[in-house]
Amino acid sequence: MLKEPTTGCLVQTGLIGSNYKISPPLKICFENLLENLERLELPSQVAAVLRSPYLQHVISCQRQRHMLQRLSLWLFQVLSAEITAEDENQQGVELLQLLINFTDFLQVNIPVCETWLADYLLTWNGLDYRPYILRIFTRCRIYQFQKLNDLILEPLRTLFFCSSVFFKCQLAYCFTELLRNYVILELPRYRGYVAMKKVRQAASVQAADHDVDDAWDPLYEYHEEHFEALQTIQSLIYYVDKVFAVGLQQERDNSLLMHLVLSFYEMVSHIHTKYNVPFTCLPCPGVVYRAVFSSNAMACSRMCSIIARYRNEYSSLKQSSEASNNMSDLSKQVTALNGYILDISNSLWRHKAFTTSKTPSVFNMPTEIVNATQVNLPNGSFSVHNHIALVGYARRFLVETQPEGKRVHPSLIRGNNRDTYLEFLKTERVDGVVDFISTFIKRSSNN
């Protein structure tokens, strides 16, 4: 299906008149490509574009609409014939890999591929061409969230909840990559496109249209009215947050899934300071507390680190002029963050986990229920040395620091020993817990 055009070489280009068009071969030197760029035309077999880096440069530089339409029409037909209508085969794999390489070169997805993807996902079994389908998904352009949800996210959500944990992990990774694509490439590109469009439409600059900067002129235009791209990103984060909360519960906090979920929030936790997005989003309680009270030290440590990182994020947002328009929502998020900080501090360090408090807390429950558990000293059961994920480190620390033969117990870690124990946790790479404590808890010299 993907046939190569006849090879040749652009020789004696100076003898060719400027009115003639040249069909480029697969192998030409870059100097000849530059000299004849304005006179190059695509070969009759448009599939050659996917194989030739020279033709890809032609597509990217010339930006002729008829060439893009030819390519789009051919892609939709061949994707429908080779992928949708057939089971997985080697020819389909090669086609999708070439398409992915092409979009990676352009750093933008082709709209017709998204149209095809939306149709294909309706009947996709989650198995055929999975790595390639998910890779194309991560390259989706930015749209109104409702459109993105209806066409792409909803079919994937259905597959997420009825598939194996391995598929969930792959899709969790792709959610992170989609968000990264949005904040690094799509958001600046769309902002530049909107700004350029406004300048071109302004009557005051019509006469000086040649001075308009075309740097943000997209290869493929946005065929829908102006929408809030930031709202799409924010809605996507909250959508993924809910999916992750249910997914972790469904898979009983699978360690690999938890790792990928936390990777998503590590990106979100500095989305303002690193990517200049004028907001951030907190993870829901169902994700935060499942990680903090997990039996996995990695999950507990990384969530503590994420919560500590949000402190700098919100401090920066308060000083941002763009975020000042939504101070009410920012205030609610800060209140929720303070609740997380108080709960984690009370459980890990202050031994006040189940102490009655007027403020909303995950530990707010009747005293009779706490007593019915018959747990000795329940307020310290989630402390930094009694926590189920950290008690192994506590025992190892005591074995290394106490006299040989002495019977050790986590209760021996108190006073100044706690600071030494925190240094030990840093050497064991459980530094997220240490970062949280050093960020939010003021310790006296005899702590």
C-alpha cells in the first residue's frame, strides 16, 4: 500500500525554468531541497510523505492547503481500510508507526487522524494496535472539553474500568503525556493562533498585514469558534482525578498504577511554576489518603512530597496577576490543602490522628468507634515510626543504632532520636516524608 516513488536526483537545477515543478525523490541532498523548495510538488503517491523526511519538510514549510487536503483524504481512506476494517496485521503496524513518526516530526496531530480515532474507539477492543492507538491519543489537539470527552475520553474511560491493571497503567501514563502535550505545545500554539487571528482581523492593521508575525500560524487551522483552552486543561485534570480515584479502589492500590497516578500529580503540582498555567488542581481526598496511608512507602513518601510542592505552587499563584481573577476558587483550594496538611501532620508527627477537632478531617469519627477497635494508642498508629509503610525502616534504624542484643520497639524513637531517624529516612530515599515535615512542622531543639 505504501509504495515508494521512483528515485532520482535533482541535478542541473539551474537549467530548469522557475515555472516548472519538480517531483522530489526520496534521496536528495539538503542543499538542492532548499534551492528548489518553492518549486517542489508532491508525487502522485502521497504516501511517500510518510517515508521521506524531505517531503515532510516540504509539507511543514510550504503549508499549501491542497497538499494537506490530499494527505488528509488519503490518510482517512487508508486508516479506515487497513485498521478499522481489518484485524491487527503487520501492514497496519507499519502504517501507524509511520504516521506516529510523521506527527512527532510536525509536533502536532493531523485532524483527520483524530476524526478516524474517534470512530475507531467506538468499536476498539483495547487490544489491537494498543501502543500505537494510545500514542496517537497523546497527540490529540486541544478542543472544548465536552467535545474531547464525547469523542475520545468516554470510550477510553469505558475500557479503563473493564480492562486489566496493565491497561489501566498504560492509559494512566497516556493521560500524563496528553496533559504534557497540552501545556507545552497545544496551549502556547492555540494562544498564539488566537492572538494572530485578532491582529489580522483588526481594521487598523489591514494595511500592514505583511508585518503580522506568522510564527503561530498553525499547519492545520482550528475549525471551531474561540473556546477557553485553559478550561479544557482544568476539566481534563479533574476528569482524570476522578478516574484515578476509582481505578485505585478497583485495583486495591496496585503499586505500578499508584506510581503512574503519582507521576500525573507530580506534574500537576508544578503546572503553574513550570508551565506558566494560571491555576493548579488538588488531587481528591480519595487519592491523597489512599497514598498517605498506603502500605507502600513509595506512595506515602511521594504524596507527602507532592503536598509539600503545592505550598510553593499556591504561594506563586497568589502573586500571579492572571490567577487574581479566580481568587474565590483559589481560596477554596487553599482551605482543602490546609486540611490535607493538618491531617498528615497530626498523623505522622504530632500523634493527634484521632483527636477530636472542629475542622473537617479524615479522622473525625465518634470516640466509641475508635475505642471499639481496641488499638493501643490509636493517635500514634500512623506516626512516622509506627506507620505500616515505615515501621520496617524504624526497626532497621533501631537495629543499627541501639546496642547489640537490646530488644527494639518503634516507641524508642522519640526526642532527639526522631531527627536522627529522619536523616536515616533520607538515606533510604524516603525523603518525601522528611520534606513534608521540614516544610510544615516547626520543630524545637528537643523534638
